[in-house]
Amino acid sequence: TLDFVTLTASKVVAIVAMSAELAEDSIFDMGQYVNELLAESFAEEEDGQFYAGTGSPHTGLFNTSSTYGKEVQVASASDITYKNLVDVVYGIKSNYLNGAVWRMHRTVYAEICNIKDLNNNPIVVNPAEPTKASMFGYPIRLIESAPNADTVTAGMPLVHFRIYRDWE
């Protein structure tokens, strides 16, 4: 599937009310501390829009209207099977898989960690170390703003398997 994605820049602002006494009497740099908190908050909002945005202002990857590549439909996270995941990976031409990554919420990851292959072996490698975990040789990234395992919305992706570059 070939598609164009348009990025529309939006401004994000914050107003912080702080007394002069707090700024002057603080034992550490209060301005720097507030800037760090704002940066974390902005990053969370960016992730939320990128992965779970509903179209206001952005439509995220895990939105029901987003369709990219191979789709396999399941009713819930607990219905995901070994065959479903095999169909996703091997339903994409191998020359498009360089740099591919699995992305999902940690509760969906917990469900997938229980899936076993045809030889009764877990399909997730290093399940106890999510930052090093992989499935079918592709890394797994946990996305807190992705739909959780309890989310049941027709057509909403629970797991994304896509090509991602270092900047995405």
C-alpha cells in the first residue's frame, strides 16, 4: 500500500504561574525543573497524537481509520493467535521488512507473551525484559498511548507491525 502522510504543524504553549519568592528561594533551578516537566508533558501529548490521535488535531496510527499494510482482524487482544501474527509478518514482502518494529500497549504485550508457537515455545524472546524483547526476530516497542488489551473497537488496531526509522 502506498500512501502520503501530511504533517500539519500545531503550536503547543504552556503558562506557568509561579511566585517570585519560589523562584528566588528555591535550592535548585526552578525554571529548569519546570522546563523539564513541560518537555515531558509535551512529549507525552505528541506520542498520544501520533499513536492514538482521533483526528483532533491528528489521526494516530492506532485509530480505526488508519489502515497500513497487512491487516488481520481479531475481536480482542486475548483472541490474537500465533497464526494471526505469522500472517502479519509473512503477508508483507520481505524486502519491506528491513527496520520493522512491533508496537503495542503493555497490556496487549502481556497477552502476546502467553502465545506459543507450534512447538509449544513462547513466541516472545526476552519477555521479562520489554526493552530487549522481540518476536519473529523483530523488536517490540511498548507504547503507553496505544489501545490497551481491554479496548474493543471494531477496526481499531491493537498491534502495529511497521517499518520505522530511528527518527520515528
